[in-house]
Amino acid sequence: MATARRIAHEFLERRGLTTIFGNPGSNELPFLAELPETFRYVLGLHEGVVVGMADGYAQATGLPVLVNLHAAAGSGNAMGAVTNAVHARSPLVLTAGQQVRSAIGLDAMLANLDAPQLMRPLVGWSGEPSCAGDVPRSLAQAVFEAELQRRPTYLSVPYDDWDAELDDNATATLDRRVTRGQAPDEEQLLALAGALESAASPVLVLGADLDAAGLFDRSVALAEQLGLPVWVAPSPHRLPFPNRHPLFRGVLPAGIGAVSGALAGHDLVLVLGAPVFRYHQHVPGRYLPEGAKLIQVTDDAGAAARAPMGQALVADPAPVIESLLARLPARPASGAAAFAPTPEPATAKTALHPEQVFAALRDTQPADTCYVVESTSTNAAWWRQMDLRHPGSYFFPAAGGLGFGMPAAVGMAMGLPGRPVVGVIGDGSANYGITALWTAAQYHVPVTFVILRNGTYGALRWFSGVLGTPDVPGMDIPGLDFTAIAQGYGVPGVAVRGLDELRAQLKTATAGPRLIQVDTELTTPE
């Protein structure tokens, strides 16, 4: 008879989950014993970094990823990063060790008394096997739930279960397959096409799910055929449309009244692959302009159900886009026909303006570079200077949780071999995931970290003005030397102050990780 461990390893190998991101504790060692040589274990020094790396890897590959966490304390350390993975719809399979079954009720050290509750309501499913014989089935459910829901799942396993010998019924899990189909019917497609044809001034609002589903180019084809202006939904964590395309109007602001104002003049808003909407700043107002209707197309049933306005079609956006392309005739677009040029970057007196840094990245890095951005105070400067025309070019912490950027850049680079990856990280954000540098060094990950150092929490300073709280403490973070920190973790680091020096460093090829620290002027998100 095979052990629960052996069956679990074989199931994971058959499903392709052979890259494990983890930070193990004692409870996890029995699962990791006898790990086949075909598996790769990527060690992180903090559980939040581990989940951030796995999140980046999952978004890069589009595949579920196994994460190995430690009991309650380690899982708790990971929860901040899990919020980003939830909103990015990353299919992470989070596993955690549990005390031996006889010690759980005693609240022994490293026991988790109610393990399935710990990650709720963040994860889409969580569980603990009812007995050792249920381990393979429970693991399979965790994987299938993550795939079907496109949301992290959580499985706690008592560590004495892994050595249990199981009967032949347990091996039935090995051949299981669970697939999903979600195509709209003919009546729904006709109604949607009719609504677009009859609208006097329709507009497209595209979401991150389109880029995740590989629909970047098809989104461009739809906008161009219908000649429709395109906005990106508020608070995007991926870019579903080229940001200098002549039909691109920008990223919608993240306030209710501000969204309504931006969409003024349109009578139909077609939202593809996005919630309606991810608001942030409290800007009261109408949800939509007077007389406007909204239709949302998403495969996320929860996002459709919680929307406060409009109609929703719960369906895979891919067949919807293809149907609209087939049914609706081409119509000319108004306005410019060429990609918009980038403006001259703003300058500053005492340090580089972030626009100068982004212009240098744009001019020196390959066109298909994947940028992982976690510098919230420089959003406006970023969109003014960047020219992103390829799928998978932009990633941002989906829930706004700091600590995503550096680990995710490592995970992205591991999941996208051969594609350049650059992490653009603020000095405040960098400290939340700084130990990702060690993993990048140990695994020789070819990733560039550009640290924008302005010595303060820039986004908080902006919010202090928005909220009328200018006198709060804890805004400044002077005295940080990221080049010394990087070198301590084994990553070459260099500090630059001038634009020519920055461009020269960015043009330098590197086979492994590197860090470039650049002092920048304080700016605001908008």
C-alpha cells in the first residue's frame, strides 16, 4: 500500500504542481520528505514573501501553484500577501502543517485548533482532512477549487497523516480531472450585440482579467473594429490594453463620482473582465452619468452579484469578444489614428523626477519587459511616461497590500524565463518584502529592482491632504541604504543620482539579480 505522502506527490506531479514556494516548519517536514527529484522547492525567508513569489509565478504562468506554509503562525504571516492573491484571482494552493491528530485538542505547541477558519473569508475554500485516508481527496479538492474559482485555497494536514498507508480507494484521486465551461447562449449574445448597435455613444471599460486570460490582443481587435474609446477599470493590477493606443483614454479614477464624471457623454458602458468597480477614495456621486446603462461581462460570479448597478452576464469573456467581432460591423473611430507620443518628462531640482526614471526605463528596456510596480505615489508619472504594448507588461498589488512588488518580481522572472522583468519599487514598499532579495540571489533569478528613494511614505502624504490630516506622525523613513541591504543578501547594488548614470546602469546586461537605488522627488498619485 502507498502512503498518503506518496499519493499526494504523484497527484501533484500529474497536475504539474512541481514548483513549490515555501518556508517550512517542523509540522511540514513529513510532507517534504522523499520529495521526487522532478520537484523544485523555492525557499523564501518570510511567509509573506513566499506567497508574493507564488502569486507572481501564478500570474506569469496562468497555472495553479503550491505554497508550503507553517501552521497557524506561519499562515498568519502570509495573510497580508494572500489578500493580493485573492484580488488578483491567483490560483494558489496553500498547504500548512498541523500537529499530530492526538495533540490538536490539547492545544499543543504549533497546533491550530480550528485550522479551516484561519484563512476565511479570504480563501475560496479551506479544509482539513477528516482522517489520513481523506488526505489525497482533500488535496485534490484544494487544487480543483483553486482552478475553478481562480482564488487561493487552504489545506491544513496533521503531520502524522503523511506516513499513513492507504488502501486502493485513495489512488482514485490520481486520475481525476475537473474542467469548467461557461459559454453564453445565443440569446444572450444577440442581446449584447443589439445593445451595442443601438447605443449612440458606447464605451469599453476593460479589466485585468482580460490580460490574465490572454485576451490582450483580442481586446485591441474589438476596440479597433468597433471604433470605441477604451478606459481601464479602476485600481488595475494588470494592463489589458496598450496605454498609448489612440483609443486609450486612461485608467478610470477610483471614486464613485469621479468614475461617473469620466464616463459622461456615454449612454452604454460595456465592462469586460472587471468588477464594477474597485473604488478606493471616497468620492460621492452617481454611479453612472445620467441616462447611461452598464453591462458587465465577467466569469467571476461574486463580482457580478455584488455590483451595485447595471446588468451582468456571467460568462467567459473570450467567446463574448469573439461573438461581437463576428456579429458587429467595423465602424470608424473618431480622433487620432496613431499611437500617442510620450510627453517630455518633468524635471526636479534636488533629485530625479519619477517621470525621468520611467522615461529611462522606457528608452532602455526591451519592449516586452514585464514591470512589477509597487510605488503608489508615482502612478500619475508612470502612466504619463510608459509605453506598454505587450500582454503581461504591468503588474500591481491587486489589493493594495504592500510587500507584493519585490517577491512578485522574483516569481514573475522564474515563471517567464527569457523575458526581462523589472521591479519598480518605492522605498516604503521595499521593506515589506526585502527578503525576496535572498531568494533572487540564491536561485540566480535574472531580475532588476529599481528602488525609488524619496525618504517618505509618499502615498500617505497625499492621503493626509485628501483626508485633512496633515499633522499625523510616521510619514518619514530616512537613512535607508538599499545597496548595502542588497549586498548583504547577495545581490549587487548600486546607487545612482544623475540621469546619465541611471541610463548607463539600465543598459548594462546582467545574468542574475541586481538592484539600482535612485533618489527621486516626492510626487502624488494623481
